[in-house]
Amino acid sequence: MADDLEQQSQGWLSSWLPTWRPTSMSQLKNVEARILQCLQNKFLARYVSLPNQNKIWTVTVSPEQNDRTPLVMVHGFGGGVGLWILNMDSLSARRTLHTFDLLGFGRSSRPAFPRDPEGAEDEFVTSIETWRETMGIPSMILLGHSLGGFLATSYSIKYPDRAWSGAAIPAGLQTQVCRLLR
């Protein structure tokens, strides 16, 4: 019986391993380009270079009139700029919208992070602040999903004068969020 369990376990693992494929930056770039084609509004996608040599992949959508405080959207764990694709056109109708890949995710740099949770949190929050400074954004509305919601809240606590407002969105509230931000 123990031999049967061991064989089943090996059989499952060996049947699964050939289907696992590591990701690649070129595949991500191609897939993301196809996703971004869904946008109706004009957008600018580029790397924002930080003073510490890290680069944050950023997508910006700006309406013709953009006198409102910009909206900055922060994805959750395992996400990226494509997470927001279905919301980007409507949320950028009256204000500039920025979304970016957090360090370590998507097309952004993958620096070594501190191993302790507080150090990692501070690294993320500091990178968001450095990105904001580099972009020349005086203040912003932060909107985050999952890990992004946690980081948006942490940022708002650390830099209350720069984060006009903070919001954390669980899954399933996209329609209500669009109504709130118009």
C-alpha cells in the first residue's frame, strides 16, 4: 500500500513537471502588448528609471482634460498592469491614470528584498514614493488590490500629505469602484 502511494505521488509529479514552463520577459512583453490593445484611449507605456538603478514598468492613460488629482493603481500579488485593463478606459475618462508593475513583478526590476516583512514592506513603499517623485506627481489617489491595497494603505500612513486618498479593493467590486471615482 505504501508503495502504491509513493508510485502515485511520483506519477502525478512526473506527469505535471513537463507542463510547467518558466516565464520569460519576451513572452510577457508580447502578451501584455495584446492585452493593452484592448484600451480604447491613448496610453503611454514606458520604464521609469529610479535613482537606485531599478526600473518600474508604467502605463499612463490621460484624458484631454486632466485637471483632477491622478489615480494610481497598485496591483496585487502575482499581478501587473494588465490586471486593470477592463477598468482603465472608464477610470481615465476624467483624470490621468497611472498603473505600474511593483518591483519584483511583471516587467519591473527584480531587486533583492529584505527577508523580514517590515523591511520588505518598507522597500515597496519607498519604491512607490521614489516612483512618484520621479514622475513629478505632487499628490495622488492610490487604489490597490490585495497586496496592492496593503501597500497603498501603508504608503498613505507613511506619506499622508502625498496620498490624497487610499483605497483597497477586494475582488468583485470593479463596477462600484468605477462609479465612485467618476
